Amino acid sequence: MSKPEFVGREAVLEQRGQTPQWRFAGFVAGDGDADVLASDPIIAGDELVGYVTLGRNASRGREAARAQLFGYRDGGARDPVRD
């Protein structure tokens, strides 16, 4: 790492290359009827992979046909977009 010394540098170097426990990700859910609330589960297939931290329901904006949400997902879970 070429960045100069900073508090926590050793911890960053230790974690480098490891799979993170949680990943912050954006999702699109439902068919326009989904009501998304904080702490709702994020499910991929039949597997619980995380929890919602912020959601925007489709009914709150004409530009959104489906619910948009952000949340933390299990860092080790399969990523359907990348895998």
C-alpha cells in the first residue's frame, strides 16, 4: 500500500485480500407493489443473504416502476450479478 501512515493502516493491511463479512449493495425488488422497509430481509432464491438499510417504494415516484433498496448482504454469499 503506497498511502502514507494513518490510524488503522495495520488493520487494513490485515484485511486486504480477505472476503468481507458484509457487502453494501443496491437492489431492485418486486413488480411495483413491493413495500420495502429498513430491516426487511434480502432473499436470493431460497437463501437469506442480508438486510435492507434503506428502501424507496415504487409508489413514491413515477420514475420508479419497482422498489429500490440498499442493504448489507452476506459477503460470502453468491452474487447473482457477478457469479
